[in-house]
Amino acid sequence: MRKGDVIGQKEVWTRLTQMAREDRLPHALMLCGPQGSGKMALALAFANYLLCRNHTCDDEACEACPQCRMLAKWEHPDLHFTFPTIKLPSMGADHKPVSDDFAKQWHEMIQTGPYFSMDQWMTAIGAENQQAIITAGESDELIRKFSLKSSQGGYKVSIIWLPERMNIECANKILKLIEEPPSHSVFIMVCQEPDKLLETIRSRTQRIDVRRIDNDSIAKVLAERYPLGAETATRVARLSDGSWLNALRIIDNDSETADFFADYQQLMRLAYMRNIHDLKKWSERIAGYGREKQKRFMDYFIRLTRENFMYNFGNPELNYMTEEEEAFAVKFARFIHEGNIIQISEMADKIVRDIKQNANAKIVFFDMALQMIMLILQKK
């Protein structure tokens, strides 16, 4: 995993390597940014850079030293991964799941590439409908591992994916570890929702914000890796909203996105007709998606609602829609306007919060459906 495998993010990479070169690298970093922006790709590439013994002149790992050869398979003894896990039925009652319990699945996933989502990870471990967390057992393992000397005589690196999923016992133990870090240790936290972390942890890490990937970088890599013309690659890049994962879903003709578009159309049509009976059926079906898929649907709902609002301005440069979505917007966009866009946005944000807090999904989505009746029929 090298700098060249990271899509875009040149400014962040320069900042990371400059800190290392100037010997002012903090013992705890926190890479924060939206899903698909390349936080894990940066973390992996930077870990490779730190553990390599023979950097090239352009801040690349050499790929030739013994350390780089181990890192090619992510089997370096001084690189440790921490990530959310679940408790399997086969585990004992007193066992606290740790990352090492799922090492095989984890290595298979990162070997396929550094861009993946929580949903993909949950599928990999067969736990789509469970809540994955980082337990206190994991912090105990990290403390044990970092009490040992470096195997290769250099850095010891810990990559913690989604630290916001640490339970409170684990977070407090990790806090103590980063407050009194062992010599030559670096903790790289790959975080999507930093506000959920303990303030004491946030204050003891150096936060680096990873922005959405620029469209030009996404379009360039798409054109290089897939049989797409320049125009198609540019359109996909714009639709991806700065996320490489979104770009991949689009070119794969993602069936989920098609389903979400159908769900969106049905909601708006039934709300316009005031068909409460079928809206109740709609809400029950969405409630059956499971928490993570519900959140993805709401992300789609928010995006397409915004696109329909912008469509009214008659400026194609402001819109990021597929041909099918744009065809729907021709007749529907007039129902999303200055008189209701703020209320719809606030409603959607509240639904996302309710889903994250395990509210009753049937009630949440039926209430959403009923509100849409009033909102889309509201005058400007």
C-alpha cells in the first residue's frame, strides 16, 4: 500500500510525511472525514511509510525492504489493527471479542483494497443485523502488545478503525494508553463521527480532516481502471459526492441505489395522493431494511431532495443526478421549494438521529410518510 494507491488527498499526505520527516510526528493522530474519502487508505499508506526502512525521494515506501515485503500482505509484527467486532454464538459467556478473533476476515478485506464500509465489514463477518463495537478486551490486548519491544527496531503502529464505536470501558483504557504512550509508538485513529469520542481522547490526538475527494481525481482513476469514456467518468465523479465507494456503486449499476430511487418515487407519489394505507405498507417495508441500510436510504433521500430543489434553478451545473433521476425531477422538482426544503431537511436529520438511537423504525418511517403528505403539498 503506497501513496499512489490513495485517490486524491495529496495535501493530507504531504502533511503526514512532512511531520514524520521533521521528527514532529505526534503519538496519536485522528483522521476524520466522510465515508469513502480515503481515511483508511491514508492510514494504511502512512503506516507503510513509517515502517519502511528505505523511503524513496518522493515520500514513497520502497516496496523492496524486508518490512515492505511483510506489509505487502499486512503481516508486519509491529502493525496492529483494531476494529469493531461482534460476539459470536461460539464464544464463551465471559469472552470479550477482540480484533484477533476476526483477523482472517479483516486481512481478506484489506487485501482487496483500502476502500470499504462498515456494511461491507459486517457482511464479511456475517453480522449484518448486529451492532459491532470495540470492547474493553481490545484495549487490554493493545496494552499488552504495546508493552513489548518493537520486533523490527522501529515504530510500533496501531490503526484503530472507527474508534467512536469503543464502549466506555475500552475508551477509558485507550485514553490511559495514549496519555502515557510507549516509546516510538504511533496510534492512527480512522474516525467517521469524532463527536462520539470522549472529549479527553479528542484533546489528546492531533486531528487531521480528510475532505471529500475532488471530482478530477475520481474521474482520472475511473478512466484509468474502468472502460469508461471521459464524459461518463466525469459524470460519475460528480454523482459520487467525493466518495470513491459511491463512485464504485454507480459504475457497478448498484441495485440498492435503484431500489432507493424506486422507494423515493413511491413515497412522493403516495404522499401526493394522500394514500395513507399504502404509505403504512411503505414505511413497514423500509423499517425492514435494518439500521445500516435505513441510514443509507436516508442519505439517498437527503441527496435526491436537495437535487430536486436545485433543479428548479435551471442551472445544470448545480445538479448531480442520473438520467433516471433527472427524468423524474422534470415533473416532481416543483414540489420541493423554498417553502418546505428547510422543514424536509430538518425532518430527515431527525430521522437519522432516531435511527442511530434505535428508535422504533416502523413508527419513525410512518411518521415520515405522514409528514411528507403535508410538506410536498405545502405552497411556496
